[in-house]
Amino acid sequence: MPIYCYECTICQAVFDVNASFKSKEDGLAPECPKCHGRKVRQLITGGLFLRSKEGVDFAGPACDPDNNPGCCG
């Protein structure tokens, strides 16, 4: 199941939401776990996968527009 990273625009808390593609398409409206507000924005997340002879290693997330690592963990 995909993990979506959100930031509350009221208290600036950053949090993750596990949701199916279907619930996201249906208009997922997460609630901030800190202030319970519904004014949130989705952060752009990504990951870097490196391939070596031994296999695939995950090099880590890159969250938010400024690419601050680890903001969703």
C-alpha cells in the first residue's frame, strides 16, 4: 500500500498516511494527527534505488520541495 506524506498548513506537522490508490482517487482527506485539522497539503516524495551486483539497495527518501531527507519518518 502506498505511503503519502502530508504537511498540515495549520500547525506545520508532517505525517505519513497509508492509503490505497482507490482511496486517493476518491478524494483522500487526511486529518492532522497533532491538531486534527483538515487543511493539509501533500508533499512530493521520492526514493532513490541503486543497483549493484549484489541487488537493489534503497538509498533513502527525499521529501518536500526542498528535498529535506527524512521528513516523513
